[in-house]
Amino acid sequence: MSYGPMHRKEDARFIRGRGNYTDDVRLPGMLYGAVLRSPHAHARVVSIDTSAAEALPKVKAVITGQTLAGLGLAWMPTLSQDTQAVLATDKVRFQGQEVAFVVAEDAYSARDALELIDVEYEPLDAVIDARKALDENAPVIRDDLEGRANNHIFDWDAGDRARTDALFEQADVTVAQDMLYPRVHPAPLETCGAVADFDKVTGKLTIWCPTQAPHAHRTLYAMVAGLPEHKIRVISPDIGGGFGGKVGIYPGYVCAIVGSIVTGRPVKWMEDRSENLMSTAFARDYHMHGEIAATRDGKIQAIRVKVLADHGAFNGTAQPTKFPAGFFHVFSGSYDIEAAHCEVTGVYTNKAPGGVAYACSFRVTEAVYLVERMVDVLAAELNMDPADLRMRNLLKPEQFPYHSPTGWEYDSGDYPRALRLAMDMIGYDKLRAEQADKRARGELMGIGVSFFTEAVGAGPRKHMDILGLGMADGAELRVHPTGKAVLRVSCQSQGQGHETTFAQIVGQELGIPADDVEVVHGDTDQTPFGLGTYGSRSTPVSGAATAIVARKVRDRAKIVAAAMLEAAPDDLEWADGKWSVVGDPATGKSMAEIALAAHSNLELPEGVEGHLDAVTVYNPPNLTYPFGAYICVVDLDPGTGQVKVRRFVAVDDCGVRINPMIVEGQIHGGLADGVGMALMQVMAFDEDGNHLGASFMDYLLPTSMECPSWELGETVTPSPTHPIGAKGVGESATVGSPAAVVNAVIDALGPYGVRHADMPLTPANVWRVINGDPFRTDLAIP
Amino acid sequence: MRITVTVNGQPHTREVEPRLLLVHFLRDELSLTGTHWGCDTSNCGVCTVQLDGVPVKSCTVLAVMADGHEVTTVEGLERDGELDAVQKGFVECHGLQCGFCTPGMLLTARALLDRVPDPDEGQIREAISGQLCRCTGYENIVRSIRWAAEASQKVAESEARQ
Ligand code: FES
Ligand code: FES
């Protein structure tokens, strides 16, 4: 049996400093690239003079938009079927946009050369506040697009508007709340970068880059650059955290490739931290107006929401094509609600592109935050306890599979059990009593509850694709003659421990130790096609492919075992990791014995090939729906606005846990994200579009001091559609925790009559709220 | 400028530009890529090494400032094929995920245990508070360092008994 806590195979190299990240790749004759970026949020590029830079002896090439235009590469497609400038030709559209690329003998010289490039800009008015993007006189950002006369990208809606509106009209109680889920950035500690090596003789292009989706990158390079796909090899080595920020292709990658083609030498480009925060994919930036209709005794009947989505200067969200707002329409959440409707409008602004990049499960994060905040607003209106109100409305176990009012089919769940467990673990009633005592003394403490349902593991491919590539994953399993196995998968770990977890799946299915299974990933020449690791899809999709391919191997092994035992395959059973004659365990043949026989001269039945190797493609029949109940306790200092997270209980149900140690680690990380987003992290801009969160001095991430010691609980409701009942967990805590923290802070502020305040609830923002002066957290202007 | 830096017990002499950062000296000149780089502002701590036994952020030290000094990097923690207790602790308690912050965390942990052999949770959290981890939520890093403290203590006790 291979499930259970197991030390990670990948640790051996990391604890010795022997990981191999992109910046660790060193090739003979390698050159170094650096990107010149725009200081303006919106400006016309009048001229670029590169002569002084080119005159530096160590500079090998300076590439501009004009150079790229000559190659047809000045623009590239985004993952949302928009286009994005690789290097600006006509205008710059956000501060930090790529303008030129220098290739030099060493990294310091490349940076020196950037100083010598002279760009003349003609500054234009910028659109920074998304709410003004559709104003009649707003400057048009995307005048490069034919016939585009405004900054509108899309309108999209889901659910039943008429039914929802009708329920609102008859409702006893309705509440409404505006809220902003501010722009944040995943900020993995390893920035983005690439090493490109184009071999003129073989025509082969090899790219090392920390991509979460190596196969998608290869296909896109083939489509964009017109290079034959079999001559492109993408190697995604160890990745220093991704969280969704390393899904797309960034202009720097294309520049490194062009740099290598132009110079005939390998080119490395690594961005610095400011470049990473200013130009790579951000997340959220959803301005939401939520409303709930309910009966006086707290039965929620309908929910509706209007969203204004700030997509930045290019629509680059990484999500399935059919869903311009990702999976936001799962916003009816974990509750039994008769009708729901959402409308989302996407707009361009003069900010970096992105939107889906931060463990958000394609915007389930925004959806969960919306509904969980709204339920607390309703609880305040009805003067009900927020946990009681949730209990009253949670879906019941017998309602699964549950068809949601916006078209989802939740696979399985026992929601009340999870919430009860969380309340027991934290001692909910005692905490409420403590809070009442403290309030009487003028002290502020808050208890915040959130419940989430995730929708992860995209496809099915019928409904889900990115640029036409269906979201199904391949897997290949070889079993060597001595019974050791090599698994090849398309997804790529950024710290999730696939080399261990996936080996455990194979071990479990084949009755061999997980240590006998090598997992190969992150190299498109070595692995079958698949869409990659994001949206918590590795275990739900590639993990399922792994189980299925192992079962194929097991089925082949059955035929070989039958020949070994001179029995009919139908007379064999799989027990204790061996094939044996039914009822006679002593005849059992292990996978090692069978593998050796499969490669021997053993006579096999007519039409049966030898060996045990198998391949498969897994196209998920449905998404999986992990869920959980979180409770956060905070203490708040009214004098300073400082919030201290005292306790955080997280009960997660992600179905069957393959390696509980790894699952818990994933949850810990997501909870820290939640505290960070709720209390610290934001990318704000001034009115000229200057980025006010472009370093770790300004974009504040939680440290060991802001994080409490996390308290985890679990329930297990297997997924009925996944071959081993697993649901995926990578993003659950990031999705579920921000609302718990914010709900706790707002709860603490109850004595001030506060119903809502936007993230991040920094001391300054909380202090302003206490003083009746709430504040736009996304803009430096009040 | 010509400098000699002793790294993991081995002296290295190189001709360097005065502006070269110690992190780049270690990574590019000596190919010790276990020391990482992660920010421009001395905030993230993934570049942490020990300079004469004290944890420093090597992105904030010029290579020339290390001239004549001793540097310990993650590659120097393992001695004669024996992992340091902090390395073992991180494996035991799942103190790492992507591994990018890990070398810096290990060196800070080692320095802490050298100074305070039996730190409590608060002391551990404070010691690593200048270093970011985006994956673990710090919980298992704290446990890993506690594990290392306890394991070292057990070794010391059994050595004392002998
Ligand atoms: S690289 Fe971030 S502190 Fe040194
Ligand atoms: S393990 Fe990834 S940053 Fe710490």
C-alpha cells in the first residue's frame, strides 16, 4: 500500500542546493539578455536610438519592436485570444512594458547597455481606474485592434436572470454590497526567465524556462514562430514556485529565443523582482456588486452579482476559452440557492496583463470571496450568527450530485460535517463568549467563518480548451524487466511533490514500492502531451491518467501472470499487490516476477504483445469539487488598526489523500496566501499609472511573524468520477481563506457598525475604517 | 580586484569587478548555484549564506567585502556524507516544497541552533522572519527546525553518556 505520508523524493537535491532551476542552467558560449521597459503607463513611442548601446564592446545585439516586426514577431497571441506586444512598436500601454532587448557577454553588461538606449516617448492620458475605462472620453488603449473605439473587452453572463430577479422582487430581505478583490501578484520567489538555445545546424530550438505548461508552450511557439513543432524542445526544470504566474508565455521568452537565433549562441534572460511584479501576470482585480435575497428567518433564495473586471492592457487571462470570467459563475457557492445570475464586463486599462494567476482555480477565488462576504453581510442584517446562517443554507449530503443554478454539477460532499468539525476544533461557542466579554471591556476580537466549494481539474476537453488545445492529459508507464517503473507525465511540479505523489499512485496500483517508480516530467521531448499544472489539475487529471495507465499495465500483467500460472485470465484475482488464482494466494505473482516473464521467452496467448508498457490519455468526465470550512480568530488594536491572526482552523475535504503530508503542506501555504491577501498584499497605482507595489518593500508578503500556527482538520468524501477518488487541493486554501480573515476583521469591527471594508486590511486601512473614512485600496487617490 | 574568499573551507582566488555581488560571485564564479537570488531589495532572504558564521543576505554584500573571510553555503552543510540535522529536519517535517527558499532557511536555522540549541517556536519564527517562503506557510519550517534541535540534543545526550 503506497498511500500515506512519505518523505519526498525531490528533497534530496533541494536540501543540498542541488536543485536545477532555470537560472542554474549554464551553457557553453551563453550570452545574457536584459529587457528595457517603459517608464510610462501610456505613451506613443516616437523613436528608439540603440546606437550607443550597440557600441558597447560586450553587447552582441539590441533587438527592438522594429527588429521583431521584420520577423513577424512583434505581437504574439495571448491565452485569451487577444494579442500582446512582445516589444512595443506603436505605443506602450503599461508601466514596465517591454520596449527593447539587449544581448551581451554578461548580465551586468547587458544592464549597462539598457542605460544607453534612448527612447523618445510622447506621454498619453492613462486609464488607471477601471470604473472610468468605459467613459465616453476615455483614451482608447487598444487602437492597434481594428475598429476598436473603446476599452470594452467582453460582456458575459451566467445563470437565470429572470428567475433571480423575480425572487429578489418578492424577498423579505435583500442586502447589497460593493467590494473589490484587489489586484495581487503570486510573487513566487523564483522570478521568470528563460535560456534559449537555437542550433542552426540541426534547426532545433531548446528552451529552458519555468513553465507550468511545457507542452502548451511548445505548441504555441510552433504556431507563433512558425518553427516545426518536432524541432522545439521545452524543458521546465525545477521551478521555484509558480502559483499560476508561470502558465503563459512572456515577451522575455520570445526575446531570448530571437536573441539566440540572431546571435547563434544560447541566451539567458532572467527578470529581476521589479520586472516580475510589474509585468508578469497579476491576479483578481474584480470590482463586484453582490446582492442576496433571503427570507426573514435566513433562508437564502437568490444571489446576483455584477462584476467589472480589470484585465490590463492586453487580455491575457489563462483560462478555458469558453469562460471569459473563468469559473466565476460557481459563485452560488456551497449553498442551496434557488436562482443565481452574474454579469461580468471586462475592460482594458493601462496596467499589466493577466487576471488568472494566483492559485485561484480560474477565479473561484473571487466567487468564494463574494458569496462568503455576502453571507456575512446578510448575517449582520438579520442579526444572526454567521455560522448558524451557513449551517441553515449549506447543501445537504443527499443533494449530491448537485446541479447548481449556474450549470455546475458538484460531484460529492458532506458540507455540514466539515463545518461542524471546524466549529468543534476551534471551540466556537466559547470563542463567542470570550468575544462578548471582551466587547464589554472595549477590546476587539473577531471570529470569521468561510465555507468554500472549489471547481478544479479542468477539462472535460469538450468544454475546456486553451487556444483550441483540449484539456486532457497523457501518461506513459514503462515497467522494466526487473519490475522497476518509469512514469512520464505532462504536468509540471512547482513544489507540489509530483515525483513522490505520482510514484505513490503507481506503487499503489501495481503493488510495488513508490521508491521503485521514477517520475519524468517537465521535458516535452520526454513526456506525452498534456495541458500542465494549474487550476489544481495535476492530481485530478494527470493523477487520474497515472492511475489509469497503471491499471492498463496491471491488466496486461494479468495475461502474463495467467500464462505463467497456466490458468485462464478470468480465473485470476488482484489481491495484496499480486495476481493469483482466485482463492489461492500462494500462487500470487508479483509485478517484478510478471515483468521479468513479460520480457522472457514465455509463450503468450495469440494476439498478446509482450512487455507491460502502456500509454493513456485522460479526459476528465467532470470537474472535481473539493470543499472546506475555515474559521479564523483575530485580535484587533483599535488604536493602531493592527490585526493579529490568533488562530486559524482549516477543515479540508479534497477526497482521498495520496500523501497527507504533502496535502497538509499545500494547505499551509494557501492559508498564508489568504492572510497575505486579506491583510497585506495589494498592487496599487497612482493616477499616472505608476506601480506602487513594484518591490518587496511595497508589495508586502506574509512572513513567519504574521502567520499563526495553522490547525488542520479533514473529512474525506471521495470524488465519484476520479479513478482513485482524489479531488485536488493545491488552491483550496488560497480560495477559501481570504474570506475567513476578512470576515473575522469585520466581525471584530462590529461595535463600529462596519459591514464591509476592502482588502488588504492593513493597519492604515483598518484605522481609516474605524474612523469612518473608508478608502479605495487599489488607487493611491482616495 | 583580486580577492580570496574561503567558501565551505576551500579558498578561492578570483579577479572580480568591484560591483560584483557576493551572490553572483558564488553562483557564477564558483558555480555554487544552491545560493539563490529572489529580489532587488534585500527582502526575500533566498540568498542567505553564512559569513564568518553569521547569516547574511549575499545580495547585499559585495564579493570584495568577503575578501579574507569565510563563507558557508548550503553546499557546505553536509559533512563527510553526513547531512546536517537541519537538512534532515526539513526532509522529516516537509519543511520545503519548491525548494527555492530552502538553502537560505537551512543556513539561518544552522546559525540559530549554534547560538540557541533549544529554541522555542517564537525564537524560530523570529530567526527566519527576514526570509520569505511562498509555499509552506512557515508551519513546517518551524517544525523542521524544532526537529533538528531535538535530534541534535539527543545526539549530544547520548555522546555525553558514553
Ligand atoms: S535576493 Fe532577496 S534578499 Fe537577497
Ligand atoms: S519552499 Fe517554495 S518558497 Fe519556500
